[in-house]
Amino acid sequence: MGRKQPMINALARLGGLDPGEMPKAMQAMGISARPSGLMALFSSHPPMEERIARLKGQ
């Protein structure tokens, strides 16, 4: 993997967006800033905060 900071910055930006603010291309692919309900239960990725913490080594 390359440098961690660009990925941390990207995840932080995506995690801070409201679902209505997501770029239309991402909305069209079903990408949401904050999954909830059943979507969160079946999520294949950990929450943004957890991903950022892992990248930072916390």
C-alpha cells in the first residue's frame, strides 16, 4: 500500500458528507456516506471512523 494520508483524507471527506451531498456518480452506484439499518448489518466494510483509526494505527 502507498502512503496512508491520502486514503485517510479521502475517507474523512466521504465520512463527513451527508448522503444528499454525495456525488451523483457515487449515489448511482449505491454508495452511501452512512449506511443504516439492514444496510449496516450486511455491510462488507467497517464504518469510516474505524477504517481511519486503523490507518492511523490506533
